[in-house]
Amino acid sequence: MKGLESAGSPHWAPPTSIRGVMLHVLLALIPGVLAHWYFFGIGILIQIILAVSFALLFEAAALKLRGRDMRLFLTDLSAPLTAVLFALCLPPLLPWWASMTGMFFAIVVAKHLYGGLGHNPFNPAMVGYAVVLISFPVHATHWLAPAGIAMYTPDFQDVIRAILFQIPPGGMTWDAISEATPLDVIRTGASQGIMIPEIRGDAIFGDFGGRGWEWIANCYALGGLFLLWRKVITWHVPVAMILATIIASSPFWLANPDVHPAPLEHVFTGGLILGAFFIATDPVSGCTTRRGKWIFGIGVGLLTLVIRRWGSFPDGVAFAVLLMNMAAPFIDRHVNPRTFGK
């Protein structure tokens, strides 16, 4: 038709962008962050600020060395999201140098040494957390008692002194203010032959999981539903991971509830819900095919149970995700959809 002018393709802007996806995930984490703040104090916010600062610093340095556009990649929110996910796994009073070490491995080693965003085979946040947990096991297990049973709640100045100078709050010792996590209490009690009903008599346990932890898990689930509604993630990995955990743990619990925790105990205690909606759904380090996502989620759930039962760490979500990251390319290669016409 004469007189009709049309611009070159594409005619429509893409419906999503990297920055938009990262922003949605950050917004979805807000309920969990607020719940974490309520039950464990302001330390979680300080850890997030420190982690984001270190992440942006290492991101800028890596981009400079690689000759990439710093303004473009620093504003895509991928580094801050990695930092927030990393910080949410840390105890509130972790020293700053441990956070810096974790962010170095997350941003520089796990991300940029493999080619940057979109090329990393492992989830950067989980790489950073695994390094901190293995390298600084004592500091990484200094968790505070949750609100409601805590004998002393550190204020802002106490938190700053503890993080920057490792001075225990309130003039007490670290042993006096730190508290074992519910998963650690279960693991220790089971190794000593104590029955699960007796272990759950500890004040650190709530209705379904650890006191405070179950509400934090609910808030992460709420954020996950927001991501599903906005179609940022698909339901396959979270459903597969949670169902695998429940189905695999149910026979053991039904056979001997005095020795094995209830399935909901596994779901609402520790980082399983955070991992199901925010970590295992990473489109870069996870599977991309529909069947691959099912296998990936089931694998993470089963490995988490195995590590919790027979591994060296009470919660195995991070290590389960990293192990399945290694298997993701193999899984996708062998479950590709059939080519049309064949």
C-alpha cells in the first residue's frame, strides 16, 4: 500500500527485561526479609547492605577488567539480587570479612570467571554461601534465638560492633547469645538417641517447624506465589521440590515418627521454601525444559533430605542446588522435546 510507512522490526518492545525480572524477584523477597527482621533483629538488614555493597564493588571491578559497559551491567540488578539471596542465608551477626569473602566467590569466581551473567553454570549466591559455610563454620552458625524466646535482643549499636569488630553484644559471650537452628537441634538430638517428640519440646520449635522459621518460610512462599502470578517463574521446580521432600520423607515418618521428623518439619524449617521459589528456579543454572525442571526440582528435594540425614551440615539446600547445577546440562540434553515432525 502506498503512503504507509512502517518502522523496522521489532515493532513491539520485549515484555520483560533482565532488570524487570530481577526487580520482581527483589520485590517478592520483601515479605521474607521483613519476617526475618522481626524474628532475628536488624542484623539481617545490615548483612544485606554489606553484601550488596561488596557485590557492586566486585561487579564493577570485574566489568572494568573485562572491558564491559559498567553502567549497563551495574544497573541490571543481578548483582544486588545475588547479594540479597546470599545475605538471607547468613546469621545476623556474621563478621563483615566473611560476607566479603562470600561475595568475592559469588560475583568474581562463580559469575565473571565463567563469562558473566547468563554463562554461570552454578548459582552464584549458593556458591558464596557454601564458601562461607565451609570456610568459617563457627561464625556461620552463630544464629540468635528468635523473637519470643530470646533472652537478649541486640540493638543497632550491638549489631554494628559485632559485625565490624566481633564484639559479643551485651558484654556476653558468643555461646550465651547464640542459638542452634532447629535443624541443628534435631540433628544433634537424633545423634544422641533422643526421640523426636522430646526434641520438639524445645522452645525453639513452633507448630510445624522452627519458631520464627515457619513464618519466614510462609512469607517466602507468599513471595513465590507473587512470582508465579507475574509469570517470572514457572510452577514446575517449586512443586517438584516440595512434593519430592514430602513424599520421600513421609514413609520414614509414618514407619517411625519417634526417629524421623514429620514431612512438614522439613518443609517449614530451614531454607527449603526459599530454595524452592527463589534459588532452584534460576533459569541460568537450572534446567530449561519442562521435564528437566521436574527432574531438577525432584533432585534438589531428595538431595536436601539426604544431606540433612547423612551429610555434615544440618541444612543441605545450598549443596543440593549446586550438585543439581552440575547435572542440569546433562538433564536438558536428554529430555529435549521431540522435534516437530519426528
